[in-house]
Amino acid sequence: MRQVHWHIFLVAVLCAATWARSSSARAYHTDKIRLLDSTAYSLPRRDVRVGLMKISYGIIDQLQISTYTMPWLLGLILEEVAPNLELKSTFYDRRRLALSASFGFVEGAYQDALTKTEVRYLLFIAKLASSVRLNSRLRVHIGGQYTGTDFVGDSEPADTDLRGAAVVYLLQLWGMFEWRLSRVVALTLTLRWVPWASDVLVRGEVAIDPNTGATVGINVEFVDLTNAYAIIPGFVFSWKRANIRVGVGYGNFFIEGFGLVAPASALHNISPEFDVFVRF
Amino acid sequence: MLEDFDNPDGTVTAMIMAEVASQIEEAFEDSQSSDFYNEILDVIEATIVWLDQETDEDGNLDLAEEGLGTFRAPSGALAVDHTCTGWGDTETNDPENGTLTLALTLGGGNIGALVWGFADDCKYLVRGLRASYDGDIAVYFGRPVAPSEPIAELESVFAAAGTIGFGGVTASLNEAFRITESGRFDLLIRLRDRTSFIYFFESNNPSVQGIIDVTGTFACNLERRECVKSTGTFSW
């Protein structure tokens, strides 16, 4: 099974490279080459982006398909790859305003070494975004994202009598200000905020006695992520082919794309963002 | 209903007793013979014992070995699904025996005061005789119950609406009763004028009976068909 997933990943990379050869090279910040992350913009038809964090392809001008690379790479390390896909549609893009909707999922599993419990997880992500071009140099992007996370633990029957799951939901809002200083350098200032996060709800099925079973649902006040935020100044450098996005801010660590948030203490209130990618 | 148990507002007279005496006798007989509330209490008790076993000395619900973690003073809910013991000589886990489904809440590690659910043709034996219950159930303990507490010794209010079976005879049941810490059986009787009173039976000696109504507590006897109030005796 792992080999199959690995082959799928390789095929995806090869396809991206093939498409890259067949398209004309594009880069630099222009009116057509626009930031994609945290914006309403998507890749033009048959354009490809291959990066450290994400591989994307423009199916048509209004529809982009992406896969995040980290779940694949982490999956290979954990010996269980995590298929994931995101569809982003820029359904409105006229004059100064663009609007988009995105839907995606990440599905995977890992083995808890301590308990020998296999934990399967599913993230489903829905986003709405808008981008406004104020002038040739300035743009503002705002959006919202809803992320549902479902973890399911499946213990070996011989070891235990419980099968459990945990669910958490997050709503995230963001705003990004973009200032193109030159055709290579764009300054960004991103604000992210979680106005609502559910408690973690843990579900489990237990055997109380031979004739009695129960489904347990427990609300866990694990970490209150409501009002988690980050303010991240950064830069996006865009050369002929290569692009680098780098920023360091203050607050919680937001895992962009998935809409997940790490407690601020996890990285000592440092909230980084980083990506390297090429566009063809 | 709970208010009715605490403050019965009916005034019992000879005429009222003549009307409800047979209902009291039947309800008491049905409840005692079918023993259905003990079946329910057994399932709640088994759940509480399980919770107690899974709770460590610091009060944490410890499900770490099951891969879910340890929960400090957990809040949530339990949906308990019990297969009834059936009418066979030995207990079997057979769906034909019927089921008992109960919902319990968890707050701060304790079971919530109210447990509710339903029985789906739940079959069991009482002193070798076939008994069954099919209908809705609610049990109220008056306060949250810690996993270590013996619930059979706690005061509990039962409300049941369904069909009860015992020894081949079935009867519809729609009653509420309270079992006090001393074991007294308090049957709530609702009157046509929407007032209510309690007819009680002492557990150790069911011949010791009485009424609690808006005027106070006084002794009664269904067999002798009379009640003795401080103002005098009345019979029906």
C-alpha cells in the first residue's frame, strides 16, 4: 500500500515536470502572476507550481488543483503517506475584485508506538477568500477558513476493548496586505485570528461487561485555541522561475492551508511562514 | 414531577382513596414483582463501577492504555447499550433478549443526576419468573453521583411509561415513584384536578403504609381500607 502511494507521489511530480516543460516560463510579480497563498487568486490554465509546501496545477483559469507536499513527506517518514487534495475555484475575477472558494481534505494514519494504537485522521477544509487590487502595487486579501479534524484510534481487540475518536473544529479569519516594492519583491503583512474553536470531543466505544457496551463522548478542554492569532510581516521574492516566501511574526503558529493552529507556547510565540516554489 | 415529590399539593379524602386504591395496589405490585427498576439500576451501577475502575486516585479518567489519553474531571456523555439477560437458565448476550439503552451525562468526573433512556422488550428473570419491560425510563438521583458511590443506597426517582410483563401477564405502566435512602417506596399519585399526593410503603414492612399530602403525613392501610389522620380516621 505504501509503495502505491509512493508511486502516486512520483507520478505527480513527473507530471508536474512534464507540464513544466510544455509551458512557457513565467515569474516576477505582474498583473497576471499573482500571489496564490492566502489570496483569492488561482493558477491560470495549464500553469504549474511546484514547491516545498505545495504542488498545484491550473486545470482551467477558474479552477486549480493542489496537493500539499508535507503530508506526503511526513507520511513517508512515518511509513504511512497521507493523501490530500485541494480544489480552489476563483469563481469571480473582474476588474479589481477576485473571489474564490476552496475545498480540500487530508487523510492519513500513524501508529502510536506507546499504545500500539493506529490513529487515523481526516481533515476537511473549506475556505472563502477575496482579493482586492487597490492599485498596481497594493492589494488586500481577506478570507475565512473552516477546518474539521477527526481522529479515529483503532486499538487491537486483543489489547483493549476501546475504539475511539476525537473531533475538533476551527474557524479562522485572515487578512493580508500586499505591497509590491518591485517586480521581484513584495512586502506582506498577514493577520490571522481564530474567533472560534470547538473543544476537543473524544469519542470511544467501551465494553462495560459482557452484556453492556457504551459509547463515551468526552469534551476535553485540551488547549483553548479561541482567539489564537498571529501577526506576520514577510516578503515574497519572485524571480524568473524561483519564488521564495518568508516571514516571521508573533503569535500562534498557523499551519497554512490546513487551518490548523499550534499553541503559541509551542514555538515561543514565534509564527513563521516559509515556502520555496517554481512556477511554469 | 420532582416538585410533586417534594411538595405534594393534593388533599386525600375517602372519596379519592376509593377511586385510586386499586391503582395504588396494582402499581405497587407491578413494580415490586417485576423488579424492573432494579434491572435498570444494575446497568447504571455496572457503568459506574466501570467508571470507578477507570478513574485513578487523582480523579482522572484514565483511558491512556486505550489510546485516548487521561481526562481530568471529564465532562461529556455516555450512551450505554445493554443486552438484557433473557429468560434462559443462563445469561446470554442474545439480541432476542431485548435491550436497555441509557444516556448518562458526565460532569467533573461525576455521573449527572438524571439518567434516561428506553427499554426495547427487555426480558429478564425475577425469582425464576419471566419478566419484561418495554418503554421509556428516567431515573433522577437528586445530585451528581461520584463513581465510587453505591447508587443502590441513594435516593432515586423513577419515571416509567411503557408495558410491563410478569409471569405471563402484561400491563401498561405510567408511573413515577421514589425509593428513599431508607428504602421507602413512594408512589406518586396524580389526581384529576392535577394535584398529587404520595402513597408510601416501608421497605422492611410493606404493611407499614401511609400518605404524604398537602396536610402532612399520616398512616393508611390498603387492606383495611382506612387512613388515620390526626383529625380522625376515614375509610372507603
